[in-house]
Amino acid sequence: MPKNTAHQAAVNALLSEAERAEYARRVQALRSRNTLLTMLEATRETQGMTKRALASRAGLDASSVRRLLTSTTANPTTDNAFRLMAAMGIALEAKLPTGERVQLVSPRAPATAAESAAAA
């Protein structure tokens, strides 16, 4: 059984049960967001892609992508996160409580206008 930390004791003493539940949800959301942003940045680096190139492939502003991947307070919209994943070829799949799996982001990035023109 994990030991109760001073922080946890303070949270328990200061917050009601409902507030503690909301606090736990917010902490989990922040951890998930941080994991997502860390994964996006690590994948970008592994692929040797600049932030500017990633922004171009995703159809986003380069300064927005730079802020998302470097700021400690970044909070991407789902649209931006999905665009970045698709631009790097990352697939995202959700598993429903029924066990069914749903593809949320295709593993293939759509071609940008410049890439389409170069291929023609």
C-alpha cells in the first residue's frame, strides 16, 4: 500500500470528496496531455523533421507548432493534435468499452499541396 505523502494528506484535509475526484481527473488529464506532447516531440526528432516542416505537413502555423512542442503550458486542440499525428504517420486507435476498436487518426499523412504538386 503506497505511503500517504504530505501533499496527499493536505489534499485530503482541504478538499471534499467531490473536489478530490475533480482534482484527480484534472491531474490525469494533465499527465495525458504531457505524454501526448512528449510523444509528438520525440517522434518529430526521431524522424529528423523540423518544427517548421511538421507545421507545413500538418497545415498549421510554424509558431503554433513550436509553442505546442516547447511550452510547459501548451494545451493543443484535438484538431491540432490529430493533424500533427497524421503529419508524422502516427495512428491513433480508441478501444471502446465493448472491445470494439475505432481508428481516430489514420497512419498515413495527407499530402500537402507542395508535395502533391511535386509528385505530379
